[in-house]
Amino acid sequence: MLSKLKISQKIYLISIVQISLIVLISWVAISQMNKIGRELADIAEHNIPLTRSLTLVAEYQLQQAILFERVLLKGILKRQHYSGAQEAFTIARQKMIELTQKTKEEINATKLFITESIPILNKQETVQEFQQLLESLTEVENSYSLLEEKTIHVTQKIDTGNLNKAIKEATEVESFEDELDQKILSILNDVEDFTLNASLQAEQDEKMGLKRIYTTLWIALLFSLLVPIIIGRSITHPIHQLNNRLNEVADGDGDLTLRLPEETKDETGMLTQSFNKLMDTLCCSIITIAYSTEDDHRQRLNMIAFSS
């Protein structure tokens, strides 16, 4: 193939190969870094905020359980007509209601965040995890609504003085709170687990990406060294052959019947063709001179023989 190219085309070929290798290295580097960037974006923009929201829900739920216990205590004290118990009961119940509302809003915000995140996530595995989380969080929301009804029902009984039934139902509420806490913690653990796995996967992809970049770089360096050498030899080899033949002819030791191989179509091949034509012309001239000299010598011999 190289024998059919001109020298200028061979030089262009070296430039094209080098540019192609640069583009290849850039493409490998960009694709690998882009892949890692998408994974880190999922972690930073979705997994971590989701973990923060679920942690906040768990904290609110814990605070609500504490406030519920406080409402029960204040209700008992109110029943026993302790000073300030009525006001303390009212304040504690109001805080519990406000916290309940905040918890519901945070659960809804978390669900909305998951719903909006699913279409823009970069990995299908993360999409499946978020879909499962959305289902689990919907179950938590339903359970929390039921818990809200139970706590309101208990506080109403305390407020109306039906303390015995309120305490009995409070035990059920506490068990229900424990189950809800376990569900929230389970979801939070799942998020932390796949966030950790995503981080480890990003680290693994980073190592693999660097390995591919280095491998591509070494291949590119090898080609950058070999291609100029091969193309350079295809240019210099015919020139060296021609130079050696010219030196042989100039020294008078050359065989004028030998010809250089016309293997290439570039400028050196054209030069080789011209040299072979020169040798043909030179051979013809020498043969013509030799025949002419021989004829003159024969004529002189004949004249000498005739005169004698």
C-alpha cells in the first residue's frame, strides 16, 4: 500500500495517524470520565439528598414518639390535678401535631424527590432501587397516616378524662411506632447500602478507566513510533539503493546491465525509473561507440592490408 503513495501523501498519512491516535486517546478518556461523572452525579445529586431526607423523617418520628410519651405523662398529671399540667398537656399536644405535619410534609417531599429523580437517573440499577424505595415509602406514608389517627384518638381520650382506655391504646400506638421506626430504618439502611455500592462501583470504574486510558496511551505511543519508522524506511530505502548504484557507476565498478526495482509509485519510484532509463541510454551509447570503434579499427586494418 505504501508503495502506491507519493512522499507528500505519506507525510499526510503520518499526520492523519497521529491525529487519529490523539482523537482515540481523547475519546477513551472522555468516555470513561463521563461514565464516572454520571455515577458520581447520581450519588451527589440523588443518593445523598435522599439519605438526608430519610434521616430527617427518622428523626421526626423519634421526636414524635418522645412527644407522645410526654403527652401521656402530662395527661396523667392533669388527671391528678397537678398545677400547670393542663397547659403543659396542651403545649405538648400542639407540638406533637405540628411535628406530625412536618413529618408528613417531609415524607411527601421525599416521595416527590424520588419521583422526579427516576427519569433522570443514569443507571438502570439505580432506577430500580428508587422505584422500590418509592413503593416502600408509600407504605410508610400509609402507616404514618394510621399512626396519626391513633395518636389523635389517644390524645382526645386523655383530654376527655378517659385515661385508662387512653393508656391501653397508647401501648398499641407504641408498638405501631416501633414497627414504623423499623420500616423507616430499613429504608434508610437500603439507601445507605446502595449509596455505598454506587461509590465503590464509581471507584472501580475510575481504576478501570485509568487502566484503559494508559493502555490506549501505550498503544498510541507504539503506533506513533512504528508508523514514522515504516513510512520513513519506505522513502529512504529506494534512495539508498539509487545512491549505491550511482556510486558504483561513478567509480567505474558498476554493472550497467543491472536495473533498480521499480516497486514504488512515489517520487523515489519516478527517480528510479529515470535512472533505469539513463542506464539504458548509457548502455546503448556505449554499445554504439563500441561498434563504431570496431568498424573504424576494421577499416584501418583493411587499408593497411591493401596498401601492403
